[in-house]
Amino acid sequence: MGLVRTPSMRSGDNLLEGMLSDYVGGGKPSTKMRVPKSSARLVAALTILQFAFAMYATFLLYYMSPAVDLRTKPDLAWATKIAHRWKHFIAQPHVYSNIQENSLAIISFSPQEVCEYEKIEFSQKKSEDALMIRLKRELYDEVLNFQQKSVGTETLPQLMRMKSVWSTRGPNVPKITVILNHFKRKTLCAQINSLLNQTLPFHHVWVLSFGSPNELSLKRIVDSYNHSRISFISSSYDFKYYGRFQMALQTEADFVYILDDDMIPGTKMLEILAHVGGTEKYRNSVLGSIGRILPFRQKDFTFPSYRKFRSKEAGLYLPDPAYDITVERIVQVDFLSSSWFLSANLVKTLFIETPFTFMTGEDLHLSYQLQKYRNAGSFVLPVDPNDKETWGDSEHRLAYVSETTVIFKDIVQVRDDQWWKALTTGYITQWAAMYPQKIDVLFYAHSLSEVKALAPLLEMFRTTPGRKAYIAISGGRYCPCEQAAITLKWPKIVCKERRFKIFDLEIGAISGVSKSDVPVVQAVYSSIRGLIKIHNPSLLITVADIDVSVKSALKMAADTSVNQTTLVLLPRPSIPKVLWMAYLRPTALQNWNRMRISVNIITQNRAKSLQRLLTALQNAYYLSDEVPISFNMDSKVDEATLKLVGSFQWPHGPKTIRRRIIQGGLIRAVSESWYPSSDDDFGLLLEDDIEVSPYYYLWIKYALLTYHYDPQVSLPELSSISLYTPRLVEVVKERPKWNATEFFKKIHPNTPYLHQLPCSWGAVFFPKHWREFYAYMGSRFTENAKENPVQIPKSRTNGWQASWKKFLIDMMYLRGYVSLYPNFPNQASFSTNHMEPGAHISAKDNVVKHDKSDFEVPLMKDDFTKYLPATKMPPASKLPVLNLFNQAVSLKGLKAAGAKLGQDVITCRGTEQVFVDHHTGLPKNCTKF
């Protein structure tokens, strides 16, 4: 870089002498001056002349600087004239290899002498395939109609009427750096001529020549324009398609406009682009003149190649003169080709992830990265069909001169692989936007061991009719796709075929060898967020012990879902135990994290019994849910119990300890042990002589999701879920033995059932009904049981004293409420009662003798779902119903019996029952049932 003399230039002394004679001597030829040594006057004159020349030379050098544009500076007469005359001898700034800089001379040429132009001796190609014309037009109309309804599509006049922060004059004129990338085509002069005549002047033009065989001629053309804001940048190394974007990172302008060598923009293009780029709607966008809409899914659920012939699903090329498709309204595309106009700040987004390949596909990679990390869209601008100066591609036939490599088979395959990889890592294409998918579950595995852990549940969802589930894996060095496929017992081809099944996120593409968690979190979050937007899963399932940073990324992605995708974290040992999830409706599954089940223990002086219960609780499966535990002790609690409760460690949630000052007895200890804090707060009440099954929590969760949280199920009568299966008919005087398996064998021997009797030996109570029970008990409680106005015909509960259960039985009888009971072989249950001495059992005033074998049942030690009808919970409408006396009735029959008794806190007619405000539990009025 610098001044390079050509043979036609005179030496510095002769040149200076000629210029002085021309300007100082009035233009007359110079003559040699003979100065006698004795002439002091002449010496003084020469000294003055030398000083004057020094001043002049300093001034002149400033104006010869390439950074100074003489067109914008004031005319300083003779100095300006001289500077103009010298200016063309100075080489303009450019990056040039050392060999070329030392060996080439700068020769001054005019554009007319060096410019070359492509000869186009053919007409625009037009298709005569009527079927293809119809298919392409249909697809374009479908896309345009969808975008018109969803986001709005403007014509060019409408866009230019929109408010923009930029203008063509005044203080808000944008700076635009135009980057022209050239290799072989003879279009540079046409591009520069168009840019020099733009209605909005450019800030800089950078002409790039990377590994071009035409480098010398390209440089000669740039030099011939002798323009201070047009620079030539070259390298013998071919940086290919990404090099121009790497150069764009260096600009200090507001926008960059990158053009392929076959794009000749109309003279209004910069003005249009800048205006649209300054609108609020399109500020965060990349704009262009040519774009492509990627393939749509075919009827066989695969995606075709984007170059598939005679296929509507192959997508669109816009505009497409071959099919007479002109873009007259702005249209969002999946990626732009041949020209890109975007904010300089957006360019760096291209390099967040390592490209799929550097050989091709920079156009798709740019749009993919901008959407994934900046939520930026890609748009083809509309044109005025009657004004080519509004076109970004004023001569489309250039695309067919020295055609690019995208038509070759191997490059087509690479680009097909690239766009498929983008779609399966969260790129929301126009197909995905137009046809939102709906799946039940998206699994995520960050390692092969996690794939193995999740495999049983994934397979269960995939093989259950009506269910759909996919798995996303981290890929790369974390979890190679083909190894994951082998682990899942799938063919390796699933990693290559264009069909949704497994999503390889290739997390290593962004994180590389970085030890930081930030790139991993960024990649997982952005990819899963995109996949959630495309597929709308009800659940996002992963293992509970997944990396903390990855877990945070998954949570953030799920929280962004507009359709309430629920993140489910499953402990690895629990996954084979919850295969029943596949049988639940997606709308029920979305409530997975909504419920809060607390364990509330009533204890006093049975430390050994309490220890047995706590051990059983610790050995149960909790599905990573938070499960608070509380200990409720009366005033006479013993020291051993206090020590045990105080030292007990509970890893599943907070621990609360309550101790009464004044002895309250069992009725207060139980009824005051829990009160719901919300409608999703459920209370499990356990006395210390109870023991639970490892599966007790799974039973509760499954039942709640099936019968309480499924929006399509209406079972307001369900007030609790029992863990225990009774062996006696408790409320009749004889207390006969009863076997549910035998009783329901004609329906199904192990069907769960609804029973009007509440369970006091391990049950979960519902918040609305428990509030109601509190209000009811408060209005009906008396120390003397004979004063209780509710007398249920033929029920031995009428004589029970100091029993909280008696009041709950009364309320459930009067209002037709039921509890869900398990029913398994040998009456195996999720809780058992060891019948140890306490407030009732073996009490001095209790005349009833208890046979332990009538109450102590075996605990469920195996997967209980295999015993259920069709291995799943039956529909609510199929659940058999028993009244208080173990007789089969209907839910309506239960309500009728309670209404007939007519002893509720509000007197209602025989066809009515008490209506309760479930927020307070207080009765409001009577309503028909």
C-alpha cells in the first residue's frame, strides 16, 4: 500500500520543476537559472522561495491523503487544482499480497477501458410444465395467505409508508457498507455503477477477491473508479462463502449489504432496504431479494430433498421467474440467497455455532442462527413490477451464467443434510410455523447412560396407541447419535433419514473443547426452545440427576412454551415404575408438577412404631417431587419420640414439627394435623402404627392425575384416596368379613372402586373437601355423641365418641362423597395397620375386641399396574360404587340417600343437597343433584 510509480511518471525533480514553472511562472516553459555567487539579492530570493515551497508542500500532502474526499471539501483554488492533478498518482487503499505489491505497478485506467460485462444471449427460462406451475403457485398462495393472517404482509408502497428511524437526508442517514464478493463473473462494473447511482449513498464499498483467478482485472477495475470509499481487498487464499461475512465483522457502519456477483441492485435498493430495516417490525431482521422456503412434510411423514422434481413439498424459490412468481408483498422465507441486508450487530450471530460445513450453506446457516439466537426473521422484499430500480436482482439471467455449485448432486446432498439438521435442532421453518405439531412427550438425554435410563418410558409412549414421543440427545462427544440409536435398539439409519424420531443437537458444535457451561446451556436452551415451539410437547422428560446447568436450560426452554410444556425430572430407579404415564391424557400429564402432597404424621409415645413408618417412607419412590413432612405430637409425647423426630432427616422437602401444650386427644391431633394452603395441596394423614408400601406415592400420583387432574373427567364426589383395602364391613354391628377381589370378580377382580367410607389407616384427603369437613365438624362437634343430630340408619358409627372419622362419615353420607380404594390380590395394599395399642386399640373404654388378622394386610411390593384392568386405571365412569354398607349403588343413589336423611347443617328438600363454597368450606345454599 502506498505510492507506486509507473514508467509514464516523471521523476520527482523534473515534475516539481514543471509544476512550479506552470503555476508560479504563469505557465511559461522553465529556463535554467544562472545565479552569480556575488548576488546576495538572488540568495535572499531563493531562501524566501524555499520557505514558501515548504509551506505549500505541507498543505498539499494533507489534500493528497486518501482519507480526504476532495468533492466534500471547500475549493481552495490553486492548491485544490494541484491536489486533483496529483491525486490520480496515489494508489487507493487495499489489502494486497506482498508479492503482488512489490511486483505490480499501478497504471491509471478509466472504467471505460477496463470494464467487462457478461454477454447474455438467451431469454429468461420459463417452465412449460403445467403441473409444476400449478403446484408452485398453490404453495406460494398458501404461504402468503398464512403470513397475511398471522403477521401481515405489506406491499412496497405500504412498507415505505411505515415509520422508520432512517431517512435519505438529515441527521438520520444510515451508514451502509456494501460488500461485493467476486470470483469469475464479469459483473463488477455493473454493480459499482448501480451503487454509485443509488438514491441513498453508500458509506463504503469493499470489493473482495479471495482466491480468484481474475484478481488482477478486478483490482484494475476498482482502481479505475478512483473512489476513496471503494476499496479492494484480496487474498490468494479462498475464504469461500463465509469470508465476506468475516469481513463484515470489521465494519463500523449501521448496516452491511452483502451481494453475490450475480446481483445487480436497482438504484433505489439501498433506500428501500434502509427504510424497511429501520421500521419497528423489521428492525431485527435480515432482508434480501431472493429466498427459499424449505421442504414440507410428505404424506409418508418424510421430508423430500429441496431439489426434488415435480414435488409441491420440495418448497419454493422466491421470486421464481421460471414459474411467473413475483414477490409483490414482503414474505418471510427460511433463508435468503445472493444478497443479505442486516444490522452490523447481527452479523456476529453467524459464528455462534460452528457451521455444518464451510464449503457451502452460509445462507441457510445465517438465517438459522439469527432465528435461533436472536429471534430474527429472514424476509424477501417486494418489488414494483413496473420499476426495475426497486429490484434487488435486476438481471436474474445472470444466475444462469457460470452457475454455482448448488446444482451438483454432492452439494445438494450436503445442503439437504444441513437444512434437515437445522430443522431437527429447533429451526422453525415456514412448514413448522404453518403446521404446528402436537406430541405427548419430548425426552432429552445428555449422555448415553441417560438414553438407557429413559429407554423404557420412551418405548412405552411410542408403542401406546394414540401417543407420540421423540427424543433429543446432546450429540457430538456427549452422546453420539448412532450409539444412542443402538442403545434404544433402533437402526442407525434413524440418525440420517429425514423423519422425526431422534433429534441430534450436536452440542459440541457450539461448545467445542470449552470447559465453560455457558455454551452448553446456550445451545441446549435455544435448540430445545425451538423444538418445543415446533412440536408442542405436553411433557419434557429427562432424568433427575442430569447436569445442573443442562437442567436449568431445559427449565428455561419449558417455561417459554405458550402451550404449557411441563418439565418432568424422573429419578432413574423410578422410570420403569411410571410406565403408566403413557396411558394418561396429555392434558392430565401437564399437571404433573401442580399437585403438592404432604405427609402428616400423628405420633405420641410409640417411637419404635414411628421408626418403622419413617423407614418405610424413606424407601418409597417420590419422582423428584417435593413432599413436605410434618410431625404432630400431643403434650404427653415421650422423650424417645422427641429425639427420633428431632434427628430425622427428610430429603424430599421441608420438615415441620408441632407439639401441643394441652393434651387434645386423637380427635384434635388428627383433624388439626393438616389444613390445605391451596386447591393443589393434598394431605396424607398417617398414625405412627401405620406402615406404607414403596409404591404408595405412585398410587396417589397416578390416581390424582387420572381422576382429579384430567379435564375430561368430572368426579366432584371424590374426596380422598385410600392406601388401604379393608377386610371388614366396618359400620355394621356384626363387622362381617369382606373381600373386594371376590366381590368385583364379575367386573374385574382387581378393579379399584369408590366407597362411601373414608379411610383412617392411610389416606390422602382433597383440599376442598377437607375445608368443608372443618366447617362441618366445627358446627356439629359435641363432647356427647348422643347429642349429634346425625343418626345414619343401621350404622354403628352413631355411637362412636371422640372420633374425627365419625364426623367425616356423617358428612360424606349426607353429601354423597366417596373415597377411591385399591383392590389387589390377597388385599395387598399401599398401607397397613399394625393394630398397636393406642387411643382406640386396646383402650380401657373400648369394648370392641380386634383381631389383628382382620386389619393387618400385606404391603404392595411390586409394580401394581400389572394387576389393574388392561394394566391401567379404568375410566371414572367404569369405577364401581359402594355405599357405607358395602352395597353396590350409583353416585346418584348415594346423594339421594343423604338427601332423604335430611340432617345436614342446612335443611334441603329431598331432591337437593347442600352447596358449599369450596374456598371457605362453608355451606351456602341448597342445589339440585
